[in-house]
Amino acid sequence: MSCRRYGSKPTLAFWMLIALVDAAVLAAAAGAAVMISILAALALVAGGVVAARTLTRRSLPATNAVARRRA
């Protein structure tokens, strides 16, 4: 048989593309104000992710250069 299995990668990619186009059509139909508010919400989420990564990153321990020279 020459048919593909259900759930193959090309099929999933096709339906993801369809969902993306549907979202774009809905956003265009809703108007500019809705698109701007969606972009602003996405920017806030992205900023929060960047801030969380920055705050949770552990800093390197401070080295004492003077103590290292004396040893």
C-alpha cells in the first residue's frame, strides 16, 4: 500500500500550517487593535521569560586574586 500512516511528520506539519493560517486570518479579520494587543501580550511573556532566566542564572563564585598570588 502506498498511503502514509496517520500522524506522520508531513501530515502534522500540514495541519500546523493550516492552524497558523487560520490564526492569521482571524487576526486580520479582528482588526489592528487586537493584533497590537496580541503582540504586546507576547512581548510581555517573552520579557518575563528573559527576566526569569536572567534572575535564576547562578553567578560564578568570586575569586580572590590577592589570596591566589600569596599561595
